[in-house]
Amino acid sequence: MPQTSPRERLSLYTHRTLSHDVAAALKASTPLTIRTTNIEPTPAPPPSPVDFGSLDNHHVKNSHRKVAKSDDPYIKLLVKLYAFLARRTDSPFNSVVLRRLKMSKINRPPMSISRIVATAGNEHAQKTHKDKTIVVVAKITDDTRLLEVPKLSIAALRFTATARARILKAGGECLTLDELAQRSPTGANTLLLRGPKNAREAVKHFGFGPHSHKKPYVASKGRKFERARGRRRSRGFKV
């Protein structure tokens, strides 16, 4: 007879005891009736409408401003107005105007009358954008190089005195953005324009490395200023 360890003998005794107890309980109990029913499998939950694991740029932060940092009460009231319009209408125009109202002044560059005329006041544009209100979320300035100003309807944050006078003299109109909201709450029949954001003097100095054509920070452009290394091939290299 093979030798068994105490652990194996305890396991064998426990198994025999439990089997005897279960058999006795089954004899004493009433016979069981087993019913078979057709159990339908639980349907799988519907797939999510958006697969968040495969979204592109899901880790990229939205850097748009959430509130306006300006202390101008007029801009604060306009933000409230266009936040309401963007929330209660399906027009993307109001969302764009709201986003631009929250921008810094660097990102709201002024726009001159001459640029507006070149964009929307020429013969081809007048046919395409006839009777449309030009919307600029910035200041409108005058340009003395422009000799004739056509009839224009412009809505903007503010106008310079000479720009307003020339527009009104040509039979046009100068609207504020709250007047535009009363006339066109969804931005229908409008043309949204922006000024040149990179036309600042500071942007001319931006860039890195040679041949990027960035403007140097020099005190003067004379004979004795930055004319050696980097500016002549005989002095190392020339940019």
C-alpha cells in the first residue's frame, strides 16, 4: 500500500465525508424537477457614437480664450451679447465673432479702408458680395492713398474720425456690432474680414538661423554697424 502524506489523508477524508453528507441529503430531500427554458442572450450594449481612443489630436489643448481680458465695458457687453447668440442660434458666424472679441489686441489688428476696398470693393467682389455688410472685429482706419471710396456698409468695433467721415460721405454706413446683431442675428448677408496679423514691426525680427530674412536688431544701418562676421564672405560667412 503506497504511503500517503498527512495532507493527502486529510483531503481524502474530507472528500469522503462531504460525499456521504451530500448523498444523505439527496435521499432525504424530495425529487427535484428540472425545468428547461429558452434563455435569450443579453444583447450587447450599442457602440459608442464616438470612439475616444481613435480621435486625432485628443491630447491637444484648446488654447482659445474662454473670457475676454479687456477692461473695455463695451467689449464686455458685446461678449455677453454674442455668447447668447452663439448659444441660442446654430450660426457659426456668432461663434467666430465671439472668439475674436475675446482675442488680444495683437490678434485684432486694425484694417484700413483701402484693404477693405481691395478685398470687397472691387468690381468682381461687388458682384459677388453685393449689398453685404462687411464685418471687422477690430478698428477701421483711413488711408490717404485711396482717392475714391465706394459706398460701403461696415460694422466694426470702432472707426477713426477720418475713416468714418469718408465712409459716410460716400453714402455708406458705419455700424457697431450690437447694431449688426439687431439687423442680422445669425450673420446672414455679411462678409467677415480680418486685418493683417503679421504686419507688425516686431514680426519682421522673428525667425531663426541664416537665410530666414529676419530683420536684425541694429542701432543703425551705417558703415560701422554689423558689417563684419556674418555679413561678408571674407569674414567667415555671409547670411
